[in-house]
Amino acid sequence: MPPMSEPPAEPTEPNIDELQAERDRLREQVERLEAKPERRQRTRRILAPLLVVLAVLVFAAAVPGSWTRRTLLDTDRYVAVVGPLAQDPAIQEYLTRTITSAVFDGLSVEDRLSVALTERDPRLAFLAGPITDSVRGFVQEKVQVLVSSDTFATYWTEANRFVHSQLVAALEGEEGTLSTVNGQVVLNLLPLVNEALRQVSSVASELIGRDISLPPVSAEEVPSEVIPKLEAALGVNLPDRFGTIVIYDGNELATAQRAVDLFGRGVVLFVLLFLAFGAAAIALSVRKRRTLVQLSASFAVVLVLERRFAIAASNRVVDQARDENRAAAKAVVDQVLGSLLTYTAVLLAIALVVLVVALVTGPYPWAVRGRTWVRDLGRAASGAFREGARPREAAWVTAHRDAVMMAIAAVGVIILLLVDLTIGGLVLVALLLGACELFVYRVATAGPRTDLAGEVTIPPNTPER
């Protein structure tokens, strides 16, 4: 009898609890894996706008700081800004008045005339004032000729370069470079005063009662060493600040040195932070093009606001000047402000170019339509100037030729109304508009006219009626 086989084992019932636990564990793993990218994106969405704000704030501080460091603390650029002021009539008038006053105050002209007239006849003392005014007019004419000469323009540039290089060297901590008058850094006009005295030496000799032999004076000489020479030659006591214009109060030199050092470090730090924040904002952004648009648009707004603030501040400076000095103050402010406006205009142009490029190359519907239109117009233009089949893209230009040409003419009229053009600018605009008109006419008439569906409506080389 064959041995009996064992009955097959009955299948065990699955453990429902274990299966549910495994399912829950797998679900948690999947959720964690899905949550990590979402959390990273949420973090980037928070950090990118924050970095944009920081970049804009740092940029607002870096622009005026970098311009100041680049222009006012660099001798060559400083001289390039103030050098043209020697040719400005308002500056020439101010310097003429200042030098003439220095001559008359130093010689005590009215007091000497009053004493001389009183000695002759006390009843003539009242003539001291009118005679002084007449002599002042004569001297002022001589000084005006002097400050209008090329010699003065050369001296002005050299004197400003000398003073500025001394001032910058002192502010940067170089010892033994700063010449002061009573602790003040001054623009030395003594050579001009000396030359004015030389030109009116006959009048000065009459006032002093003896011949005058004036010593040679150069811009590099320290005023405190020149004034005693002039006192000996003129026989008078001159003020300590005779023939000088205060540029900077050197009594606060140590404080100024610390401020300049801190300012220089701060500007470099602001520029580095601006670059770091801007680059980090674009790198972390989920939508990089939008972040680039935000940055460039914000920079453009900041630049426009800073330009307006600079103009307003300049106007306040001019308004605070004395009435007789207001024209000269305006000339100086306009020259310095022009340098700042040029600097910010370059940055503004860069920001706007980046903004426009980011927009027109984007996926926006209007940008896509614009790129398509430009491509079609290019194809139409290339077909208009070569033989053979004419591309269908020229159909729109052909159908709307008159409207397009009228629009170009309207743009020209708007430019003439809104822009103050020079003769050269007017010729350039006229040439550009004429070229555009000719281009449109050539595209519209170079081949068979078609409708927008590409059907020929006028045979080629058929003149229009």
C-alpha cells in the first residue's frame, strides 16, 4: 500500500495591519520626497524678492557714492569738471569782482583818498567815495581782461589741480602735503591779484605815494609766505586770507580723514553687495526673467528719482547763495550736476537696455507677435531688394503703405515738437525718417501687389493710377 502524502498547507491569511503599516510608510516616504522640492521652491520664492529689495537699496546708495569717489576724489576727473568754468562769464564776473575787492581792500583805497583829500581841503573829503568808485571801475576793467585771457584759463586749471591734489593727499593721510591759511585749504588767487596790481601800478603808486616794485608770485607758493612780500612792496598790512578763496577747513582734518576712509570702504562694500545681491536674486529665482525685469526696472526708477533729487538739491544750493554770487553758484552747480547727470544717464541707459531686451525676448504674447512682425518685415525687405518671387510677408506693408508712411511722418513731427534739436540733430532725424519712408515705399512697390492671402491684385511693373 503506497504511503499517503501530506495534505497541502492551507494559505495563511495576509496580515491586514502589516499591509496598512507598509502602505502608510511608503506614502510618507513619497510625501517627503515630493515636499522637499516644494519647500526649496517656497524658500527660493521668499529669498529672491528679498534679495531684489536689498540689491535695489544697496544700488541706491552705491550710485551717488561711486560717482563722488570717481569724480570728486580723483584729481584728473575733478579738473575735467571744474576746468571749463574758467570760460564761464558768471565765474569770470565773480572772480573779477573778488580780485578787485581784494586789491581795494588791501590798499584801503577809499581811506587813503579820504586822508589825502582832507589834507588838501576838508571840504573835498566827500569826493573820496565817487573817486574810489571810478578807480574801482578802471581796475575792474583791467581785471576782466585778465580773467578772460587764455593765461587765466591755464592758471585756473593748474591752480585747481594743485589744490585738489594737495587736499586729496591730505585726506588720504599723506603727511606734509597740505598748505593752509589759518588751518584752511584755499584756492590761491594771489598771482592774479599781483598781476592786477601790476597792470594798475601807476594808480597804486599814486595812492601809496611811491613807486611799487611787486615780487613774482606763483600758484605753488604758500599764501602765508607771499602775503608778507606783498605787504613789504605795498607798505600796508594785508588780511591773512588776502587773495584766497577757502576750499576746505583744515582744522577738522583728522575727522575728515576718518570720514573719507570710511566712505571709500563703504562705497566698495556697497558695490560688492549690489553685485552679490543681484546675482543671488537671479540665481535663486524660480522665474529668472521676471526677476531680471524687476531688477532693471527698479534700478531705472532709482536712477530717475536720484536725478530729480540731485536737481532739487542743486536748486536749493543756488537759492541759498547771495544775490550777487548766485550766477556763479549756478554755473558751478550746473557743471558739477552735469557730470552727475551724465554718469547716471549712462547707468539709466544700461538698465533700460537690459529691461527692453528681457521683455522683447520673453514668452509674452505681445513680444512673440512683435518678433514675428520683425521677422516678416525682414523677409519682406529682403524680397523687395532682390529679383524673383516676392515673399508673402510684404503683403501687409503693401496693403497699408500710406498709413505706415503717414505714421513715420507723424513720428517726425512729434520729435520736432518735443525735442530741442541742433542743426546736426535735425539733419540726422530728417535723414533717418527719409530712409524709413523710402524703405516702406520700396517694399510696397518693388513687386506684384498681393492681398493678405497672397493673391496678386496688381501685376508687376504696372503703374498705379
